[in-house]
Amino acid sequence: MIDLLRVGEHGPDSTALVVDGEPIGRQVLAGLADSVAAAMASDRKAVVWCAGDRDLSTVLGYLGAVRAGHAVAFLPCGQDPVSALAILDTYRPEFVVPTPWLAGLLAGHGYAPRETGTGCELFARGPGAGDPGGEVAEDLLVLLSTSGSTGSAKAAKLSARAVADSTAAITESLAIGPGDRAATSLPIRFSYGLSVLNTHLRAGAPVLLTAENPSSLRHWQELVRARVTTFSAVPTTYRTLGPAHQRLFAESALTTMTTSGGRLDPAVQERWWRLLRERRGRFHPMYGQTESTARITCMRPEALPERFGSVGTAVPGGRVWIATDTATDTATDTDTAGSAEDGEGEICFSGPGVMSGYALGRSDLARCGPPQAVLRTGDLGRLDGGFLYVTGRIKRIAKVFGYRANLDELEARLDQSGGELAVTATDERVTVLVTEPADEAWAQAQRRGVVELLGVPDACVRLRRIAALPRTPNGKTDYAALDREQRGEPR
């Protein structure tokens, strides 16, 4: 069993969680988790579906399942009954920690409430739901959805060793200690948010449990009141932070800020880096994937500002290299080369936290096995002196009239100051999408910029205005939805 609470090391009375302004001590939280674990008693290893997110019930369900030795499935279904039923049918969990609306659906499909004596709502699979079937591998700890869409059956299989090793590597990279205090600014059903919870609990640092939108002023007021020291968010969130957030930052105890999950404009990085530097704080751009449990690289604060645009170097115990031929394992090793001249290729990683493969259903849970030796990320990047620069996705490479175009790189080189934008492409045309209300002169300048960068005829690039960019549940631009729409299919 992985011990995230470490009561003996950090002391029984040290604060583990802050819920509705009230602290929950480490020993108390351990007792609550043990009560949930007892309610999950089973004659074999079980699957526990945690369908909720940033609430006490979900956290207790997660910690209880870990202490019971079960496998925890973080598979989001939104508020879609069809997606929820598909997950129940595909993974046949023995226990479910539901959202409020899901509780009613479970009762009608063979699940019954089970008392935990805590704030955790728990449903157990009954005879009416049928036999759950296949065995669950002893070393399997977490299943994390790899899809930007809710209700997807595909999940990364993460062993107890992978979670423990990744948690230790991130804790070391960020120098997290008992004096820090984090908040659930990110969904814990995603790898980045779960890593924030795991690392701070392990390090003896309190975690403010909140479900507020991280862009909202209410959330930032919470950060001020709770004396939170660490803020973690995806680039989409950072782009929404304005003068009002900076005024609250000035009142806060924030000394560490991290970002991962996409490209953050270097100008935005620099703004927050300067604000943190004034109070001797740290800004950490990072890079990771669900398939690596959480983080692959982390920026050392002393490398800024020279390395703005980079996501840092490999986490302790890890190795990053660039496969120059994406069809093979031919690679540029960060230890032996890694200069910008080595060129762009697929980012590869080996080290702590790499998954043990994918699961598409219950039958795939019988074996977990050792972590994969090499994680091929599907992302494009380059190395310069060991520092990784992410340049795009392999699938976001398009050919327009024979011209090869890295659509992510095109977006990065455009002027983002006038509003949100995205670039999509077919074989015949590139489309620059801008969100309303965008200034016409700025919007046309971005279209002309793409024409010039690609060196294609003016007619090959069109401008289109939309109300808002579609987003995946973790805040990234949903390019798949944009591509479907461009093909005339529904989002």
C-alpha cells in the first residue's frame, strides 16, 4: 500500500486538508480513510470508480480505496447518463463514489448505498448488477482517463510503484515541504490535479479542498484567506488572469506557481515570474502526460528568464530524448547531445511514473506489469542543453498544397494579445479561428501572418469568427471538435 498520509512522520495533529475553512488533522483523515476502507471490504481486489471530483467524498473514497488495496478509476462522465452507464458496463466496478446526480442512477442499476460513517457517499455492487467478472492485478492502483472527452473507456493503467515514484520525483523537483499549502485548483480526476494532492499530502503540506473555478475571483479570495502558498493551473487559466487577480496575488501568501497541460505564452510566463521574483518566489513551467502519471519535466527556477519557452529538464530519475524518426526509436539523448541543432522529433521519456499500458475494459485489468520502458508521447519537441521545448503534436502536422505545417507552432508564432485563436487545416486550406469580439484589423493580421509563415497563396488561408473555442474537460482547445466541425460533422 502506498502511504500518502504518513502520520508517523508528519505528526497526528498536523493539518492534512482544509474543508469549508476547517482543518482536518492527519490522524483524523487517516481514521476517516480507514472507515471508508472498511466499508469497501471485499474478498478480492476491487475496482472503485470515483466519479466525483474536488469534494471531500471523492478524496475520502480515493484514500479509502488506496488503503483497502483496491484499484481507483478516475473516469469522468460529466452529467451524461449514457456515459455513466457505459463506464459501469465496461469496467463493472464493485464500488462507486458518486456525484449527487449519479446516486439516483446507481440505485436503479443494481447498486446499493453502503454506510461509511464519514463524509464519503459509497455505493456497492449488488446481485442485481451482475457478476463483476475479471480479476484485478495486485499492483494496479489507478486508472486515469486519457481522453479529452467524458465517457471514454480508454484509460492508462498506473501501478502503485508508478504513482509512488512519480509522487516522490515531483516532490523533489518542486522542493515541497510541510511549510507549503496547496489548493485543488485543478480537477483531481486528471493526472496534474491528482499529482498536486498526492505530493502535498505525502510531504506533510495542507491542501485546501475547493471546487471553485481557478479563474474566478472567489477562488483567489479563498487562496488569500487560507494563506495558500502554491497555485497550479493549465495555460488556459493563466491567460484569463488579469489586474484583479494580480491585486489579490499581492495580498496572498503565494510563493510557488506551476503550469502544465499546454503552451503558455512566454509573455504571460514572464509576467508571473517577475511578480514571484519580487517576493523570492518560484515559477515552474512543466510538462507531463497522463501516461507518465503526471510530470515528465520541470523547470528549475534559476534557469529563468533565459529559458522562457522551455518546460525544463527531466524529473529526478527520468530521461528525455527526441526520436528523430517517429517511426523508430532512433533518438537524440539528453545526456549526450540535446542542442537545438539536433532538430525536432517525437518526445520520448523513461523513468518514474510511466504507465503499464492501456485498458479498454474490465478484461484488461487482470495484468498491470512493470512500467513501459519507453513512453512515446506523440508530442513534438526539441532539446537545447537538456532543456525541452515542446513544439506541437504529431497529429497536428498538416500538408496544405504540399506545404508541411506544424499547426501548434503556427499558433505559437501568432500575436495572441487580441483574443483567443486556433489554427486548423485540411489538405486544401488553413483556417484561423478567432473568438468574438475580436478586432478586425488584428484578426486579419493573424490570417496574413499564417500566409507569410507558410509561404502559401493568400486564398489558402481563411479567417473565421466563432463565439468560443470548444474546450476539453481539462481546459485544452478541443481540436478534434474543431476538425469535426470543419468536415461538416457535429462537434
